[in-house]
Amino acid sequence: MPLIPSAYQNRPLYLINGHLETIVPSIFRKVEGSYQRERLELADGDFVDLDWMSLQRENLVIISHGLEGNSERHYSKGMAGYFFQRGWDALAWNCRGCSGEMNRLPRFYHHGATEDLSAVVDHAIQKGYTSISLVGFSMGGSMTLKYLGEKKDNLNTIVKSAVVFSVPCHLGASAQALDQPENRFYLNRFLKKLRKKILAKSVTFPDRISAAGFDAINSFREFDNRYTAPLHGFADADDFYTRASSFPFLTRIEIPTLIVNAMNDPFLPEACYPFEIAKNHPKLMLETPAVGGHVGFTLAGRHENWMELRAFEFIQVH
């Protein structure tokens, strides 16, 4: 499939680089709207919370958020509202421990935890939709791509298409990029949020999780070695990066899928732009705007962002 020239333009003049394009909407963009919450019980005794905008229509979009995000993040709620206002039902689900209530088990979620996305999709299919499309952001995009590749031989035909934005397709390379000094702001922000969860888990599961020494962690690799890997069945951070990454699954995707990664995304090194795979893939399309930042893509003078326009456009066509 040919690489797609990007139509993204008209970013605000004050967003002069990828860092501002990433940070400003994340902090300042507010999206109104309300959800109806449903709790989905999982097979292992845990749960995830599903937030719906629904009028029991024929078509559904399922939205997966990024690391330490949730359904209330501007990009999730904005995408849900954009589709809902145009005749679709929308489901923005929350990964374990991200909905405002801590999950029950010692484990959390991670980039490769496609079993939870699979449970959400299967649950939605049972509601009788004619078609379902998937939208994912950052970690949620990586999870979406991995899910589609894993389901190559048994993906339900109701799942028609997918669009993902700002995706760390190569997890190890992205973690290394975020550990660089110029990205210290993002690392510290993530660790601050993760620290609260580790502290809560250490009280509930003192035999499994210790928060002692957490403040000495200075990289994602250290966090993943200490917490992500052992809590989720990986040998170490490298094993986690290898097995949880979506990159090896891209060639297996068999429904129309669009990856949109801005070239100035501070989270994404060169390995996260799968040009060669997309060039030779019948269903996978890659769009690489020169600008946009990480889950940014702001439009000057408009409340909606370009991700909402682009996802709806692609999904309507496919």
C-alpha cells in the first residue's frame, strides 16, 4: 500500500515545535460531554470500566487511550464525541486501574495486554453492532495493532477498520527515546502518576509489590525491570519490550488500518516509522505528517483536533 501524503496543516502559530504540540493540548484542551459507565468483569477476576456514548446505533467505534490516560483524556472524549455527533456509538474503555478505581489484582496493564482489548471487543460484538472500528492513541494504538495482528486468523468480520495515532510500534526504541534528557519532562510526569499506583498496590499486596526506593527510578527501563516485567510475566525489561511490541505483528494485519505518526513526535525514534512494511502491505497504511507532536494535531481556530477528522474520514471510507 503506498505511503499516504498527509493533509495535516493549519496548526496554531504558537505551537512551534513537537514539544509544544504535545504539551499544550494535553494540559489545556477541555472536552465537554458525558458517558454512561459499564463495568466489564474479566475472566481472571479483575475488571475494566467502559464509558459509552450510545443510542444503540448500527456502528461503533472503540477507543483505546495512552499510557496513564483514561476515557476522560481530551483525545479519547474528543474522538468519542466526534463520532457520536455523526451517527455512531462510541466506547472509550479504561485500562485496568485507569478509571478512577484501582483494579483488584497485583497486575496493571501494559502495551501488549491485548487480552483486555479482546475482551472489550468481544463484549461489544455481543451487543449486535453491524460494524466496529478501532481507534487507538500511543500505547492504545500499539495495543490495537498487536491485537489485529494476533487475531489474523480469527478476527470477527464485524471489526472493519482501525486508525491509530502517535504509536510506539517499536517499544524498546521508544522507551530509550523517552529516557533521553530532552524528554525528562515526560518521563517525570509518567513516573509521578505511576508512583501513586505503586504506593496503593504496595499497601494491598505487600508481599508482591514494594514502593521502597521508587524515587530512585530514573528511566522507563528501571521501572519496567522492577515492576512491569515481573508483574506481567516477563523476564525483564528487554523481554517485555520484545514480546509486547506491536512491530512484529504489523505484517499480519488484514483489515484496512492507518498509522499516523508525526515526524516531530518527541516520543518516537526512527524505528517507530514502519515505512518498508507499509510500502509492501495491502492493508496497512502509514501517514507521517511533518508536524503534530505526540497525540497533538491541533487545528487553529477549531475545538476539534485533526485526529478526529482524519479517523472519521478513514473509517467512513473503509
